[in-house]
Amino acid sequence: MVESYEDPFVRISAMIGGDEYLKVARALLKAEDATDEEIASSTGLRINMVRKVLYDLFGKALITGIRVKDERKGWFVYRWRSRKDEVENFIENQKKKISERLQQRLDYENSSQFYHCGNEDCPRITFETALEQFFKCPRCGGVVNLKKNDKLKKALESKVTEIRNDMRRQL
């Protein structure tokens, strides 16, 4: 369980991937420049799970890896380090992506008319599909009628505005 007082790097890691990510993030904060074997040993996680978490966090630019030669074994290993300074950038980038996706969905909802038969198991369809299907549901064959999407549009608009205002406050 993530505690509210924990480092933002640990909290974000746990949000990304749950308990395994939480354990790896805590281990990285305790031992900077740790190898995957050292992290596996200190967390009790299997080495392949530790590597999966490390590669994912590395791909998100939340950690960095330095390749060094292991003097005992003679081969190269990676030493991993958290990039706590990148947490805020990661969060802002996620907000931006979410805001853009929500805006795309809002644009789609605004530019289309949708029809539905009233059956919960059936999808809503666009006007073009309804016309092609002679206003019959492609799944159940029932008559489709115009379905208002005002509530969804209002919710999307509200969320886009909330995220964008939040991003402006962070600047």
C-alpha cells in the first residue's frame, strides 16, 4: 500500500503498475545504482519481473540505467537510478495526452449523430451506419432512434477543462 507521505517517484510508480512497481521504486530509492539482481534480492521479486518493471520505468524516462562491467563476473550489467526530477514532467505529459484524447472524443461526439435501439447489449451506431442498415440495429434487428449524447459531451467538456486548468496552474 502506498502511503501519502511517500516520495512522488514511489507513488507514481505504484500508480503505473501496482505492487511490483512499488517495491522496485522503493528499492531504487534505498540503493542508488542498484543492479536488477540486487533489486530482486531486496524485494523478493523474481528477476524477470524486476527487469520488466525496470524496462517499463526506463521507457517512461522515470529511471536511468548505466552499463558497467561487473568486475567479479566479467560481463556488463546495468546499474539503475531513479530520476525523481522527471516525475513532474511525466505527470504533465500524461495530463496532456489524456486531455488530447478526451478532446478528440469530444470532437467526434460533436461531429456525429448516434442511433440506438434501446437494448443495452447493442452498440450505438452513427447516422451513416443507421442509414446503411435501414435504421435497423445490426445486432438485434430492432429499430434505431436518434440518441442524444448531451450528457457525455458535457462530461467530456468538463474533464478537458478541468485538466487544462490544472495544467495551467502548474506552470
